[in-house]
Amino acid sequence: MKQLMTPDQVRQALTDRNLTVVAERTKLHASTLYRLRDGEKPSLRTLEVLSEYLQASASKAVRNG
């Protein structure tokens, strides 16, 4: 994993994402993502999983230009 994102960074990165799709791809419950979006503090595991997913997605987008 690269660097652990803060809860606020994760919330910001999720603003334009379909949370159902993110849940399917990360194997997290969609309700976990909706609660995070609405301000609930995520667990360390959730932050780790989402940080890895979001950073990988960002680097893939940069490579594909």
C-alpha cells in the first residue's frame, strides 16, 4: 500500500464515485461507504482498503491519460 489517506481525503475522493460500485470492487459494504460519506469515522481497515483502491484508481487514470 502507498500512503494511508485521511478520512477527509477519502470522503473527497468518493464524492464523484458510485458507492455501490466502489463497495463491490473493494468488498466493503455499501452502507459502510454511505456512513463514511455522511461523516462517520471509518475503521483503520476501511481506510486501508479505500486508500489502496482510490490510489490505484488514480494512478490508473493518470497512466491512461
